[in-house]
Amino acid sequence: MDGQILEIAYKIRLFQNLFFVGMIYFSIMFFSRRKWSFSAIAFLVGVLWLVYVPSISLIIGNLGMDSIDETKRFDNKEALFWISTIIHSVRPFPNTFLYFTGYVALSAVTAYLLNLILKKAAFAKWRYFIQTMLSAVLIVCSLVVVFRDSVLLFARNSNEQGISKKNFENQIPAVCRSDKNIDVIVFIGESLSVFDMGVYGYPRNTTPYLSRMAQGSRNILVFHNVFSTHTHTSLSLLEALSFPVERSENYLPIIQRKRVSLVDVLRKGGVRTRLISNQGMIGTWSEASAIIFKNADTRVSIDSHAVGNTEQLPEKPWGHIFFMKHLADDHNSNNSAQPVVTFLHSYAGHGPYLEGIPEEFRTPVDNYFSVNTSKKISESGIDVREQIEGYDSALRYVDFTVSRIIDFIDKQKKPTILVLFSDHGESVYTGRGHDSARFIHEMARIPFIIYFNDAAIKKYPDLYQRYRTLSETREIATLAQLSSVIADISGIRFKKSDTLQYLSPLIGEPCVHSPIIVREVKSGLTYIDLNKTKPAIPPNLKYHITDATDPATAEFVRTRGQNIPPDKRDDRSTTSLERQRRNELIYGE
């Protein structure tokens, strides 16, 4: 990040640092009028701006349509949590002393010359007024330079949801009715990253149940190297739970693409669909629920009393209680002759982490950080221990919730399959949360697990064996392939003429991947590439498009299929726990 700050600082800092010059003018003016307190405050504000504005400008400059859309639907606690992640990314400008000295000298000299000019008789009467106005103009110009593009993006973002709904109103493809009588439970985790999951090699036992199952049960299939398509819930699920109509649109943000809802395809194939959401129907994923699930047979959500995920406990029930109640109720009333796909959307895992889990889970998972005192935790040296402890505790609670769901599935005589994934990951060790404007590898590295009960293995052994084989390939995959997986497991078959157009390869099958984290920013479009050989970009795009793949993800893609020894790895000399774990994800768990 320091390299980016330097590059930006040296190129365009002059205009944005007019704020500092304006504040120094104010400070000198207050000082000459013996208003010591005001003079000191103006000087301090100017110094803080000069020191921190390069990193603040970098953060603001990376904001896109997706980031701005998130500001429309949140509660106060989520907002405060996001601000806390921003604070971790605000760093002082390197070489501050020389930088500071130069601007102080510039400000002092120009202020002195200005004062000499204004002392002339023609201007003496208006001297303080002119100084005040000039200082204000400099400050306003600087603020415009920093915030203008974000304000313009916010204005353009105002009709985004309407565009999304329109793009999902397309003809449903011709499908054959399901040839299987399988119930599928789709568990959608919130902000779950394999970075912190014990079942994926994390050194803390954050997933005791899943880890134990993965070591000794044939029923559970753990897939590796799966990525979300975005780091924001709505945008990720809009793509994960739908089919493309025009594959040439894959380099556009998901809200600009023509899509068909997975729910509509399932229902056309004779499969009932249910949504049981612990997130609320008007929360941060309201776009996805309103668009994807508008035609679901059943939609159940916690009561929503205000904008965003603002349900306060105990109004918002704990996930395991809420899910098990509705699963039991639906099981008792369900016609077992018809296949059903039930979507469970969890909230545990979202920041603030401890507030989404019961009291008994709000203790540290272990004493890992007390034992590992020889290594710093974060690569940047920031103190994120409290956030890590809270997040890891939330993962342990999610593991408990999943164990209850699997217990329910095991008791079913009907073939039942669990598909578990997360909408996106979380970068808790960097303190960035899942902010796409500050993307890093683990924000998109998510779990993908399939569980077959014994009845499903017995009745559909070929299906079970196919997915067991796919789970062992460790091919790179994305949630853009999820709808094909759920359709396949549910027995939905597209007519041959439509198969290539709508269906993606199954997760675990080799393929050319569509870009992920496609964002509209002030300079055009950016995306993350997961292909060793860069695919051709459609020539008719009206946007300037930039490959924004972060170094960790680029190294992950570059080294797939290679056994890179430790002494040949990037940053091999690091002593931080963060880098050590990220290297494990990059070079293989």
C-alpha cells in the first residue's frame, strides 16, 4: 500500500494539499489576531490532512458503484464496524518530515507575500475578509479534488436496483422436469473465509465438527480453491444464484448483465423452492432476495422493523434456533413426493462479529495468540487481535449451526444433500473486512462443502461418486458455477440447444473462468482474473477495463499445479501469522 501512496502522492498531491495551505493561512491569520486556540486547531487540522490524506485519497479513489451501493442499506453498528476497518487502512505518509517542511515553507512564504500585498491602502480594509475567502476557496478546491468522483458515482448509483430487476426479467430456458427426488438444503454463510477455517488448515480449531467429519466420514465432500464472485452480499448472490443469458457480458458488473434466476429454473423443472433467511428481507442483500427469490414458493425471514439489518436481539433469533424451527415445520408439511431446494441464509460472521452469536460462543477459541508470541499477528503491525478472536468465535458458532443441520439431514429417510458455501470471505487479519475497494485474496476465498446423507448415497451412487471425484481435483472454481451444481444435483436438465448458453462447468471441472469482483470505478471497470492465460476481452465494451488482480491472487493462479518449495515462495522471510497463513492458501493448504 505504501508504494501506491507514494505514486499517488507525487503525481497529483498539489491540488488536494491546497487544504493544508488554506489551513496554514487560517492559522497565521488567527495567530496575528491573538486567537491562539483557533490558530493551533487550524494548524493541527492542516497537519493531519497533510500526513493522512494520501492514504485517505487512495481509499476514496478505489470506491466504486458497489461500495457506494452498500451505504444505502446498513444499520449503525454495521456502519461503525466498517469505519473501524477503514481506520486500519489510514496510514501516515512516508517521509513526512521533508514533505511537511516543504509545504510549511510554501504556505508561510505565500502567506507573507499575500499579507504584504493586502496591507496596501487599497486592500487594508478588506484584508481579513480576502484572506478568509482565499483560505476557504483553497480548502474547498482541495475537498472537490478528493471527493468529486465519489459524489458523481453516488449520483449515478441512485437507480441501480431498478436496472438489476429489469435485467433479471428474461425468458426462462426450456428445461426437463427433475428426474430425481432429492431434497437439497443450501446453507449460505455470511463472510466465511477459508483463511480462518480449521477444516481448511487454519491452525485454530474454529470448525471442530466439520474438521472431525472431514477426517472420518465418507458423507462430507470438501472442495478447495473456490472463489466468490464479489465481496458484497447482494452482488455475489445475484451472480451465484442465477444463469447468464449473454456470456459476452461477463466483464460487466453483475447488475448490468441479463440473467435468469436459479429459483425460476428450479420451479419450472418441478422443484419447490424455499428461502429461510436470518438476515431480514430489507437488509444488505435485499436486492438479491427481491430479485432471485421473488417467485419462491415460501419466503421466511426475521421481522424487519427498520432499514438495513437493524433487528436487535432478542428480536433477531439465533441462527441455529431459527433454522431448525423452520426446517422442522417445513418437513412436517412437505409432500415428500416432490423435490425441494431450501435456501438458508445465515447472518453469523458479519461484523461486529460477537453480536451475531450467542453468549456461550463469545469466548476465545483457544490461547493461540498467547502461545505464538514470537511472531507478529498482522503484516502491517496493526492490533487486530480482538477482531480475530471475535471472528474466529463466530466461525465456531457457524460450525455448531451446521452440525445441527447435518444432524437433521441424517434423520431424513428421503435422499437429502447439503450444499454449503459463503457469499464472500473476510480479511480479518488485515482489518479490512470485505471491502471490495481494498480487495485482498482471502476476501474471495470461500468454503464449498457438499454433504450426502446415507439415503442419498444409496439411491444415487453415481451422483455421489461424481461429486466426490470433483472434490478431489482442486481445480480453481467460482460461485458463477454454483447454479449449474444445484441444478445438476436437483435433476434439472436443460434442452441441448440451451445447455451451452446457460450452464457453466460444475465446480471441480476445468474451465476458463469469468472475471470476478467486476467493479465500476471512476476510471472505468476493474476485475480480478483467475486464469493463467488471459482470456480475450469482448471488443465492444464501452468502458475502459483494467486487470486489478492483487499480488496474492496473481501468485496463487501462477503457481497452480506446481510444488513451490518454501525457499522459492514470495515473502518467504516473513514472520507474521497473517503472511504465513496467506502463503498456505496461495501455495496449497
